[in-house]
Amino acid sequence: MPLSQRILMEECAELNKQMRTKSNIDKLIEKNQHIVSEDVNLNKKYSNIYYIDYKKDLTNYASSINFKSTLIDLKSGITKETILNILTEITLSNANKYIVINCNKILTKRNMDNYDSNVFLLSTNKLIRKNIQNFFIELTKKNVKIIILSLSEFSFLKKFFQYTELDKYVYKYFTPDICNISDSINNEDKMDKQNKINKVMQLLDLINKYVQSKNINFILEETNSLEV
């Protein structure tokens, strides 16, 4: 087995281990419920979570859980104007900053479901939409943590981002297999539109909870430092 493949498998196993212990995050939040109770909008106070998608029902849902959502026109993609608007808003914030991007057709030129191993024979400019690499570079410069949301399998997604040289900018990947999210309806309809939407919503909820746990840890560390 090639070294690169073995390393990728190890990374998959480690991330699987982390994400499948969702109960640990739940326990942290439950244990520190007094912190959450003192500020219902814990994430809103300590973090700004931006979300980009081309589906209005998903940007609406993200907004309902206090994400700052941007609806993208599927044909135009992430334009220079969109990038400027997002970067300007991010610059005005002093909070911890995360940006969640639904990978499918926002970053890629085609639906990820249509890609197979032959995709790694193509040049990057045939896979990734224009402006994306510069967008990631600028986000990184501003210390924004980039989270990629996708319904693809983690191992393929990770390899795809490594191949397109975008992996070095990504903070975390959230996928159904990593987060142990199964089909919400029967297998015969597992590719059904509503099932996909349900999965994305579940991933958004997990990301929200993940960031909340990070904020609790930050508050606890800050409190402990004051007590010393």
C-alpha cells in the first residue's frame, strides 16, 4: 500500500473516532449547562459562523440556527463581488470566525456524485470553479476556519481536496459517514432530494454543536486563567 494512501486511511480512522463520539460533545454541553443558560446565543456571542449554499431552504435553515448565510446563484458561483462582501463582513468581526461551505457545485464544477477515480486524471481547473483558491487564501489570511460540508464519503472528499491542493486550507470536513448519519428514509429512496436536505441539516446542527463545544472550552480556559 502506498504511503500516501496509508496516511489517508489513518486520518480517516482518527476523524471517524472523533466524530462518532458526538456524545462527548453532548456531555460537555450538559456538564456546563450553566454557561449555555447564561447566554442562549453562545455561538452568536463568541463566534461568527458563515454558511454558503445555492439552496434557499438550506440557507434559511442555517440562518434559523444563527449562521450568517449567503445564497449563491448556481450559474454564477462565488463571484469576486460575493468574496468581497463576505471578507468585508468578516473583517468587522472580532469573534472566532468559521465559514461552512456546502461543497457540491459551489466549489466544484459538477455534482460530486458524478465524479469517480478518473477525476484524478483531470487538471484542477476542470474540477474547481473559478475564484475558489483565491477565496480560500484570503479566508486563511483572516484566520477564518474553513469547514467543508459534503454528502460524499470522507475518504474520497479528502483525496479530492488534496488533489486540487485545497486541503491545506481546510479546518474540518463534515460528511454523513464521519458523523454517523444514516438515511432518514428507506434505502430505495436514499438519493431522494428531501433525504439529502435532511442530511445537510443534520450536519449543520452538528457543526453548530461542535462550535458551541469549542466556545465552552474557550470560556472555561478563560475562567481558569483568571482564577490563577
